[in-house]
Amino acid sequence: MDGKHMQIGEVAARTELSLRTIRHYEETGLVVPSARSQGGFRLYTETDVSRLMVIRRMKPLGFTLDQMRDLLEATDRLDADGAVDPSDRAALLDRVGEYERAATEQVEKLRVQLSRAEDFAATLRTRLDQGAPAVPR
């Protein structure tokens, strides 16, 4: 355990995810609170917050919940204290590499979309500037 426990509200503020979204990720098994308080409140650790941040970063890149689960499982196994068999380690690193390549490809697609959106906004600004009345002197 990594020490300090946080309630879901603090985790939501730190991750910029809604309470509902965090609960959804719990229901789907992506992130399970490390503990519960005596009153039954979810308690999270820094490790849990890190998992939520991975999910938050994958979502806008179009990764599915199953892909998120698969990547988290691979990284959990790579991070496990026990030694991973070398052939298993190589296979896990290959899986992580596939996600890295997919993420890089999505980032490039988003850059193209952003560039087009910026061009469109500039076109509209130009149009507005051309239609604006002259300022009296």
C-alpha cells in the first residue's frame, strides 16, 4: 500500500474526472478502490490515482474499455514485485509497444484535426474582420 488514502471527492478533483466516471470505472473493473472506510466510503491511493490518469489519457485517443483493461493488466504484470518470466516479459512489452504505436498514430490524427480546426477558426476571424465597419477617426 502506498500510505495515504483519499476519498473519491479528492481523487475526482486531482484527476479532473467526475464521481460518476470514477464509479463507472470501478463498476467495469478498471480501477478498484484500495480500501473502504468504516463507513463504507471508497478509499484510494496514489497507485489508484495513477491508474485513473492512464485511463483519462487513453480515453480521448479512442481506446476502448477492453483496451484500457488490457494495457493496465500488462503494466500491472510488468510492475509486479515478483519476477516475470523473460518470455512473458517480452510479450508484455510487445503489448505495451502496440499501445504506444496506436497512441502515437492517434496523436498524429488529432494534430491534423486540430490544424484544420485552427484554419477554420482563422477563416472565420478573417471573414468577421472583413465585414467589420471601419473605425471612425
